[in-house]
Amino acid sequence: MLERIANLFRGFLGLFVSGLEKRNPEALLEVEKEHLREQIGKYNEGLASHAALCERLMTQVKKLESDERDLRARTTANLKAGNQDAAGQYALRLQTITRELGENRTQLQQAEDTYKNLVKARDVTVTQAKAKIESLKQGIDDLKVKRALAELTEMASGMVTEIGSSGDTLDRLQTMVQEERDKAAGRARVEDRHPRDSEKAR
């Protein structure tokens, strides 16, 4: 029973929230924009960590390259000097360094490729999100215009009804005004003719 009540409450809450979102889409859009900014921030933190890995590998590769050059020079110098044992030891170390250098170069290339792909994916996602937000903003503006037009249409419809209902009163008023104008014109005619009639009587 409690679970059914909880489901019913969640349903009512969902309807209430949906109603708020429909009445105020701008607020929902701002929330989504803020959410997008937070996601980009977290994504950039991950990119920074990956970029740090690339830098560490790059530093390691440069060190191994320097060690490789040094060991190759030592091996060559000892061979020329006839120091076979020392040259052999340097040659073994050189093999190890060369192998490590190859592995690190491969890891660095993979890390760099991954970083570029991550940056590209972020930029594409952000561009798409911005385009969608801009489209939604235009849609909301269009919605505002359509709502305003609908309200004006409803108001105009109400005004037409009110004007139509007052048509009888306007007709009566027009008749009354016309009657009064006729009466006034009649009196004016009588007053205009009365002086001439008096002169004829004389």
C-alpha cells in the first residue's frame, strides 16, 4: 500500500514539475546550460590529466633518447680503444634503453592520438549542444510570439462578442439621436417661419 501511495505521489510530483517546465521553458533551458557547463568542466579535468600523462611520456622519451646517444657514444669509444668488456656492457645497456625507448615512443604516440580524439569529441559535442541550445532559444522565442498572438486573438474574439452584444444599445441610441435631431430641426423650421406669418397678419 505504501509503495502504491509513493508511486502516486511521484506521479503527481512528475506532473507538477512537467507543468512548471512547460510554463517556464527558459528556466529549464538555463538549468541544462549550467549542467552542460559542469560536464564540460569535468571533461576538461580529465583532458588535463591525460595531457599530463603525455607530458610525462614525452619527458621520459627525451631522457631515454639522451641516454641512448650517450651509451652509443661510449660503446663506440670503447670498441675503438679495444676495451671489449666495457664495450659489451655498454652495448647491453644500449639494447635495454633502445627497447624501452621504442615502447615509450609507442605509448606516447597512442596517448597523443587519444588526446586528440578526446579533444575532437569534446569540441563536436559542445558545438552540437550549442546549436541545439540556440535552436531551443529560437523555438522558445517563437513559442512566446505564438502565445502572445493566441492571447490577442482570444481578447479580440471577446471584444467582438462584447461589441456584438452592445449592438442593440447602439441602435437605440442612434434612433434616439436621430429623433432628437428631427425634433430640433422641426422647431427650428417653426421658429424660422413664425416671424413672416406675423408680418402677413399685419
